[in-house]
Amino acid sequence: MLNFPQTPTKLPRVITVPGIIADEDGGLHDGDTDVHSSQCQEKKIIVANFLPLHAQKDSESGSWTFSFDEDSLQLQLKDGFSSDAAVVYVGSLKVDIDSSEQEEVSRKLLEEFNCVPTFLPPELQNKFYHGFCKQHLWPLFHYMLPICPDYGNRFDRSLWQAYLSANKIFADKVMEVINPEDDYVWVHDYHLMVLPTFLRKRFNRVKLGFFLHSPFPSSEIYRTLPVRDEVLRALLNADLIGFHTFDYARHFLSCCSRMLGLDYESKRGYIGLDYFGRTVYIKILPVGVHMGRLQYALDHPSSSTKIKEIQEQFKGKTVIVGVDDMDIFKGISLKISAVEQLLQQRPGLQGKLVLVQIINPARSTGKDVQEARRETYESTRRVNDTFGFPGYEPVILIDHPVSFYEKAAYYAMAECCIVNAVRDGMNLVPYKYIVCRQGAPKMDEALKIASGSSRSSMLVVSEFIGCSPSLSGAIRVNPWDIDAVANALNIAISMPDLEKQLRHEKHYRYVSSHDVAYWARSFMQDLERACRDHYSKRCWGIGFGMSFRILALSPSFRKLSIDLLISAYKKTSRRAIFLDYDGTVVPQTAIVKSPSPEVISVLNNLCSDPQNTVFIVSGRGKNSLSDWFAQIENLGIAAEHGYFIRWSSKSNWQTSPVASDFDWKRMAEPVMKLYTEATDGSYIETKESALVWHHQDADPNFGSSQAKELLDHLENVLANEPVVVKRGQQIVEVKPQGITKGLVAEKVLSTMIIEGKLPDFVLCIGDDRSDEDMFESILNTAYSSSVSSAPEIFACTVGQKPSKARYYLDDTADVLTLLQGLAAAPSLKSRSCAEPEVAFENIV
């Protein structure tokens, strides 16, 4: 039996966290707090659809008896935690408990098993599990679309509401036992994908991980789900999201990119998504098996007895074993057809080859399961009628519950194991088969195998199952290609013993070292790391319903208050204002890129005050900027990131002396053209000082991928040229070295200081990576030793994101409102002064 640490006698029903008090009926008074509590032992709260329990009711006494389900993954993963870790399970029982008995059963399960049952009402359970989970999510995640009513169920909004209601009940039950400051919550599988939102609503800083045990479909499939955004946003309320394979994670990240506009970054081996200031980490690690449980089964007397029976039954025959649930995705009939094909191609195998197909009970009901069962039996009957004879059936179906010990005996006896699913999240059958083929003392004795002798195994696995990438020694097949599967089976059973042994040894090393404890320990370590900065940021809950998310910002990063800015503006007499253009005064997504009349008006008002020095600092060309702002006489413009600069419309354009050789354009432009031709929706913008490749109208994933390739290509081609190659918002830009927006701000401020016009107010607003240089520059220049008194500095980014700025505004509408407030504010008495001309040559 599994060696489970003794459970605590009782978990507290009243949580000792300030502001969160559980009533006797389980209700909660929620008051999120930043005060860390150490009064409760840290717990791991494992939340899954079903509790890891067996339940049985005594027909005479009417009392319930419960025991742990030792085959449950949720129970086995506890081995990955420290021996003194407190683990609590939240989920449903697999039996209906009368409402009059629920309170007593809850008490019993909490005290004796550390389990908290959810007790979903039967009607809700049916709509939630058999309805939304099994009729919508399960088929969709296995690439089955409801093209017509005969092949799937159309979306039913009432089932979605049931799914939300069930997840809400699970959240309420977690609330009864959680100490949110200390405990970790680990949610499992597609049944509870919106649970993170309900938990995050209650506690902004809940330590929350989620692992998906099913496939995650490609974006082409997933985006057919009518509630696609709600589910994605709910998952992103977790701190760590786990997947079995990179393919599943890649599909999830692609959906986040295409539907929510989120890009991921990989840093030192960790994949993270920035979501409103929080980093949501992605974990890729397939689950493993419980080695102790398998070893126990192999040494059990029932296994030894069964394997002797199997040896006698299949004496002189080659046994291939398959173990699958009865559902439409397991490919059982395709597997049987492959055996049929093999017997047709290799008549000599007739009477010598047997496929033992063990069928686990179906997890759902419906016409698709009945159809799969009918097809399986028809295929079996056809093969046995064609190739069987008295005393020999090439396909043996075992369609009744089979104990774990019996399965272990079949695994140990079989020369080959085939898993032919057309789509499966993970499937641990190959792992179990490998461990059982490795043997155990009593199993070896029953098989009459010398201890320490070489072992062998052969696997034929579908390339569409989650365990396939980790089994490099298996023969991978396309389950739809019956000829290829038949050929793979033939190769597997006829392979030389030495090669079988080498493949087995390779697999066993992996499976034994990457067991369920390793998986659980690795996931929990990453979850702890993902939650480390919970208290380093300030958090706000924003959004309603399933659009709820957390906005997390640095304590020193806050929204710029218009009142605060106007107050400082009124008290000062020499002001410098730097404004980015695209994404700051004009929306990034605007079709019309010229400034609106409101923008022209507010800038005119600001520039009419002689105490203000206002600059538009943009990456755009000087011609378009000078045309758009021709009406504003005193507006300074820095074009092409500062390659061109002028102080007013009456001034001449000054050109930066650092760049005079543009021969590099002849090298860069052909490379950009190559990528433009290959990337639909991209184009090249030619500036006097720079070349820019735009991909905002291209496919998001392909455009981003091409931008990375172009960046690398250009860096190699231009390695010896005096240029820099940078990525921006949906662009790749090549420009001369030493041309930055930060240099513009530095030169303008330095000129003002040299002219004796010391600025006592500096405002800088921008939204792009290039604007970060300005934020850094104004701080360095304004606080330099040549400045007698530090000015009021307001560096402000547009949008909540990591930035060198201390302040943020939400969007361009906020920027315009702020500028209008400044323009309308009364000023100190103006001091008449001529605007200085600046030439780059004069700045050191």
C-alpha cells in the first residue's frame, strides 16, 4: 500500500487571517489583506473534479465508509511533497449523498481524510460534467468540432452557466480551508478552468497553479469555442499553468497571442506571459507513474497467479497488449484493423499472434460511446471469423472491470504494447508497461526469469498522444495509417533482442526517474518561484464577471494624477514637455495618423506660453510631422528619433552629425525586401536616416516569428556597420548608432541649462520601448551636478507595463485630457525670452 503520512486530526474551519472569517455555514467575510499570517501551517490544497476516495454505503446500517483511491493521481502526487506537508483535497464524490447526510459526511471526510466534498446538486452535476465538460470541452480539446448535430452538440449557453456555477461552488469550498497568505492551491484539468478567476476575485494574491491533463487544441480549433476569451482570461488568473507537452503549451500561447494580443518571453529556460503587470509562467512537464504502486502490484500474489494463467493460455504465442478507455478517441477499432492487416500480409503469424485488448469502463455516456463500442465488437468479430480457428482467436476483448494486478500481469507478459489513440492528453499505459516489463522479484519468480537478467520491451505509440515525445525508443505511428501501424507491429515483434533491450533500458531510465513524485515536486517548486513577488507589487482587481483580472504594479509605479501634475505646473516657471507621437497623442490603432483638431488645439495653447518648451519626439519622418504641425509656430519637433531636430516652425532643420554614411542601406534593404515578399501584410518604410520593417498587418504568430528571424539576419549582415538593429512594437528598425530619443531629451535640457533657462518642471510621455531612453535621460540630465536645484520630473508611460517611468496613463484619451488640464491651468507671470536655437555641433 502507499505510505501516506498520517493526516492531521482536524483542519481549522475558522481561518486565522485578518479580515477573513468563516461562518458556521461556510460563508466568508472577504477582506483582502496584505498582513502576512503565520498562525496556520502552510497547506497544499489539491482541487480536482473528483476526490481521491472510494465510497460505499452499508445496505443494512445505512452508514458510509470511505477509503483512499490509491490509483488516483491526486493522491499519488503527494509523494512529491515533504513528509510533513499538510495536503487538503477539494472535489466531488463519485456517489450521491443525501442532503440530510452531507454535513456528517463532510465532517468525517475532513477529519479522517483531509477531504472537502463539494456536493454539487445532481442536476447541476449532470449539466456541468456530462453536459459542458463532456459534450463541449472534451470533444473540442480532442479536435472534434460539432459540424452537424449528428457529430457533436452545438453550444448550449445553459450548460456554460452550469459550468460557471459548479466552479463557483468549488471556489466556495476552497475558501473554507484556505489560509491565503500561506497556502498553495493546485487546480487540475479542464473541468475547473474558470476556477482561477473565482479564487483570484476573493484573494488578489492567492498562490495558484493549474495543470491541464488533456490536450490543448490549436488556435484554429480553440477559437470556435463561443466562450474562448472567458476561458483564456480565467486561466491567466493562475500564477503557473502546466501542460504535458510543448505542443499543448504552444497552442495555448498562440491563442493568447491571436485572441488577447499577448506575447510571451523566454528567460533562462522559463516561459512567461506578461498579463496586466503579472507574469503568468508556463510549465511543460509530462506526468509520471507511481513506481511504488507498480512495484507493489508486481509483487502481489494476485499478479503472480494471473501471469501463470496467462502463460498457460498463450503458450507459444506472441502477445500484444492494449489498454484503453472506451471512447471514440482511443482508436481501438483502428488498432484491430491494423492487426487484421498484419495477419493478411504475414500469413505465418496466424495462430501465433494475439492482441489482448483490455477495455476500461467509459467515463461518459452517449451515442458516440455506443458507436465506438459497436465498431470495436464488429471489428473483433470480423478478424476472429477470418483468421481464427478452434482454440485460437487473434483478438481477445476483455470488456469488464480488470483489477490493477491483472493488468500488471498482462503488461509483464506482453512482448509489445500498442497505444493507438487518435488524440490523447498524456496516456500512462506505455509507462506502466515499461515498469512492469522491468519486473520485480516475485513476478520474476513466476515467469522463471533470473534476477538481474536483461529485460526488453517494445512500444508502438500514436504520435498524437502526450507521452509520445518522451519515448524516443518507441515506434511512433499515425493511427489513421493502418498499413503503417501494421508494419510497425511487425517490426516490433521481429526486432532483434539486443535492440529491444537497449530501447527498454533507455525508456526505463526515463520513466523511473521522471515519476509522479518528480512531476509534483517540480511543479510545486516552480509554483513557489512564480509566487515570490506577490508582495513586491500593489494589486487591484479590475473587470466584471469572467473579464476579472488583477492589475499588478510596482509600489513606486502609479497612475499620474492630473491634480498633482497641475499643482506642480502652476508653481513652476520654466517647463520642458516631451511627447511621443504614435500611441501617445494619436492611438496606435488609428487609421488616420494625422493629429486631431483637439490635439492641435491643446498643443497650440501649451506652446503659446513662453514659459513652456514643448517637443514632439517621434520616429516618423520630418516631412509628415512638419506638415501636420505647421499651424503650431513654437512647437519643437524631433523626427526620426532625433536625427532631425528643430525648435520651432521658423527654425531650420538640424541634422545629427553622428550619421553621414548611409551605404549600409544598400545592404539592409534587399534583406528586408526578402522578408516582405515572404510575409503577407508586411511592408518597408524608408526614412532618410533609417529603414523600418512593419508587420502589424501580418499574421500575429508568423509576423512575430519573421521579425525575430529578420532581426538576427540583419544583425549578421550589418555586424561591421555603424548601425543598430532593434525590435519595437510590430517593427524591426535599422538606424545609425547614437540616434535615440534619449539623446534628444538630453540635448534640449542641456541647451536650456547652458542658456540659463534652468527647467524646474519636466514632463515626458511615451508608450514605446524607444521612449524608455527619454525617461532615463531626463532623470540623468535633470539631476546632474550642473543643476542647482532638482526640478519636478514626471516620466509617464502609456499603458500599464514594466517601465523606467514612475507614472502611467491608461491610453491616448487620458493623455489628451491631461494636456488639456495643463493648457487650461493658470501660470505664473510669463517671462519674455527668446527661444534658443540648438545645433548639434554645439552640444558636447
